[in-house]
Amino acid sequence: MDNIESSERCFGTESALPDPLIGSLGELQPRRRGDAVVPRDVLAALTYGLELLRHGAVLTAHDGHPRAANRAALAILQKRDGLWLERTGLVADTTTDTSLLRQLLHNVIKASAASRATDSTMILPRKAAHSPLIVRVVPGPALDSSPGTDNRTALMKIYDPDLGLETDTRALVRLYGLTRGEATLAAHLAKGKSIEGAAADLCISPHTARSQLKRIFMKTDTHRQTELVVRMLPAVL
């Protein structure tokens, strides 16, 4: 019940969605004439799966509206900083970012129809938070509730660096050829630490940390900390 009440507060009166169907664990399914209705137990199962993820996760249908969201995503959207939900769908701080995000979702869903693996990432600036949101979009599961209907989805993963990102350092070593020391430093930076703060945590000098960071940038083909975090997303748990 707590999950339902939280979802209603976020997507009910405050967001003013057009006649949403609010079900268990925060799923959203606007009722429109001619739309196939996905069974509530299917959406509940999908949302339960999203709750197992540590980051924000939103399952988006072909019409651009969320069908399911976990509590981490609800908390991010409720802040209305960088990304939130309006009658027209998901909205970013700028019109340009909103258009890019919706095009990204469309492209991923369209690509999934052709059975092509697609994985796209974008950064959404925020006004109040220390760092931008990082959004990663991958093909989601098909909501095959009715034959002949378009029920392909995109899974939008939302990362808030201010909350810290748990990173698999072994994956960083395997994917980018980092040393264990470099991978550990990169993992600290992914949690939003400054280079000085990470050096203090790791009991190394700032000079050593900066030298390692230069090698990390070279091996990951990045130039800034934000770019590095985006590149490390495959290793984020």
C-alpha cells in the first residue's frame, strides 16, 4: 500500500496526468480508446522487477508515456529537476532536451522492432542538484497483451550521481584495461567524489590520483568526469 500511495502522490493530483490507471507498485497506464490494456498483474510483475534495480527505472511504451516505474524513478521525477512527467509525457528542463529524449526513446523502440540491439545515453542538466542526471535507454520487454498491437517498450534507466553509483571494479578492469588501483579510483569518482576526496579515501596523494585519472581518461577515451561516469555505466550495478 505504501508504494501505491507514493505513486498516487507523485503521478496523481500533483502531475495532473490525463485519467491514469494507477495500480500496484507505481505502474502507469493511460486509458485511451483503442489501446490494448495490459493486465494489472503483468504490470505489477514488471514493476516488481524494476524495484530490484538500484537506480531509477521507467518502462516506456510506444506512445512515450511511462507504463511502469520503480520508487527510485518516482523520487527523481517528483523533484521536477532535470526530468519530470506532464500530460504530454516525460519532460526535461529544456525543449531541446525533451525533444532529444523522446526521439531517443522512439529510436530505441523502433530499433527493438527490427531486433537490433540499441543502447543510448544522454545527460540531462539540473538546476538545483550538484550534478546532471544520466539517462540510459535500452530496449525493454514487449507487453504482448493483444495480438497485432504495438506493445514494444524502452527501458529508461535514470542515474543520479549525487546519490552515488555502485560500480563493479572487476568489470572496469575487464572492459577498459584499468589496473585495480585505477578501477577503484574510477569507482569513487562515479560516486560523485572529487579527485581530492577520492585520494583521501584511498590514502594516496592528490598527485598520484591525478596521474591515475589521466591514464583512466586515456583508456576510456574520455576527457571529463561526467563523460567518465557515462562510459562506466555498463559496470554500474
